[in-house]
Amino acid sequence: MRYVGILTSGGDCPGLNAAIRGVCRAGEEAFGLRFIGFCDGFRGLVQDRTLVLGSRELSGILADGGTILGTSRDKPHRMLIDGKVRDMTDAAAAAYRRHHLEALVCIGGGGTQKNALRLKKAGLNVVTLPKTIDNDIVLTDVSFGFDTALGIVAEAVDRLHSTAMSHRRIIVVEVMGHRAGWLALGGGIAGGADVILIPEIPYDPDAVARAISRRNRAGKTFSIVVIAEGAMSQNEARKVSHLAAAKEKAKTKSKKREASEKLDRFHQQHVSHTVRLTRRLEKLTGLESRLTILGHLQRGGTPSAFDRVLATRLGTACAEFLHCRQYGVMIAARGNASQAVALEQVAGKKNVVPLNHSWVRAARQVGTCLGD
């Protein structure tokens, strides 16, 4: 028997169960592989908590949200054990060998790709699949989970239009996306948002207020503002750039730590930036303003048909690469095909929105304010 481990790591998202099913069913039926699931991400691997993934466990999970294996954000090299942060890479490798695994499949986002690369360097055969609602993983056309979340954002904006129109309000909608604005941009375009603010384009609150006031003078008495959680004003972006440069230039460990702490404090304070923006827009425009934070609603629920197909396609391709013993790669979507990309090319990189992207051009051409 050839045994393969599989785990899901990071935040949950629609399509995880479809991917698990695709890998395991294709691996077993086409290539004679057997699969052992590790519960709750890398923590389950370290603690050797397993679930045998047979036909009974895989039955009926295609359309289910979440993950039957559970997930966590634990990192093998920095895991909290008994109140102390410890490097548990050796424990993860020991569990891998205890089950006589040929390989380990890690399904997750950017953090998972980095953790998988560390395990590869520790001697494990690793293959990954790209999932994230942020669509920020490089060298794949799209990540599963994104399409479902995009539909949820668009539907939310559709629903908020009636309230904004009825009460003649500004409604600010905060969506996920720390460093990449794909979800805010795509959801805002699909929902007909009047203003879209993304991390890639630092915004001027006064410019946003002017755009809303122009709408108001033209007889459009409401406005929808879609903003990514990682979007920043131009002043905030300059401050972050200054703090990051100070961290880079620091010559001693104490100075580097001090700069890093300042940067961390800024990001902690930035969490409530959409509340501050909503209040400021109300003051600048004189229009009643309200904030809606979609939060985890974007990550839950039944995956779209597109995400089910994508996750199944990447999962079955993963089984083929496992059969051929091609390891140390992420299985990427490329057109209608799948391609193995070395983890070194993926880990630690972000797929952000290019400023000349067709979505950006389309938003500007229909009159959407992007805050600049």
C-alpha cells in the first residue's frame, strides 16, 4: 500500500471538502493510494490525530462548506505547547514517518505554502493546493474559495442598496483582504459600488467625500463604499512605508525589534480604520453614514459550482502528481489545465491587484471612485 497524508490549514473556505474528495477519490480509484487525514491542520500532524479517509467519510461532502478535517493557523516551527512557543518540526516529521507516508498534501493559503516549504526542507515529500477567498496566491489563475466569496460580497452589496436608497445614506461595506484587493474590487464591480477602496491604491478621504458629494448634487442621494480590510489612506500608507524602511535600516537587534513593535502597533490600531472612515465621510458630506462588516460570512456556506469544479480539478490533478511522485510543488490552475509549481516560487509571495488590471480599468470607466 502507498499511504499519503492530507490536512487543511489556515482559515476555512468553501471548496475544502471538494478538494479533499477530489484528491482522495482519484488517488484511491485511479492510482491505488490510501489516505490518512490529520485533524486541525499542522497541530493534528504534530499531535498525530488522524482520520482514515475512505469512501464512507468522503460520501456527500462535495457541497459542504468548511472542512471535515478541521483546521487551525498553527505553524509547525512556532507552535504554542504548554504555554511556550516551540519548534515542533521534528514531531511533525516523526508522525509522517510513523504512518509510513509517501507524501503529505497540505491544502491552504499563503501561510500553508510557507509551512509546507519548511517541511520540505525538513525532508518530507509535500504537495500543496491553493485555497483562499483573498485570491492572493501567486502563479495560479485563481484559488478555490474566491468565487464563492465574491458572490457573497456581490449579493450583500445588492441587498444594501435598498437600505442605502431608502434612507439616503452612505453605507460602507468592509470585506476581507489584508494585502490584496481582489475580493473588494470584484465584489464592488459586480454589486455596482460607487466607491471601491483596495490596499493597492492608497486613498484620499477627501477625494472619496468629493465623489460622493458630486453624486448627491446630481440627485443620487445614496452611495455604497466597498473597502478591503487592508486598505489604507495615503497618510497611513506613507507611515507604514516609513516604519518598514526604519525596520529595514535598523543596524542592531534592539532597534530592529523597536521598529517591528511600532509597525505591529500600527496594524493593531488599523483594525478599526473603517469605523473612522465612516465617521469622517459623514462629517465631510453631511450624509448619514453606516458601516457593515461582512466578516466571516464571506468564508462560510456552500461552495459555488465554479469552486466545486475547480477544487475537484486541482484535487484530481494532485492525485496524478502523487502517483508520479512529483513532490515539493503546488498544483496551480493554468487555463483549463493544471501545473506543478515549485514551492520556492510560491512561498512568501503575494498576488496583488496590478494597477493596470482590466478590473481596475473597468471600474474607472464606469465611473467608480477608487479613492485616488
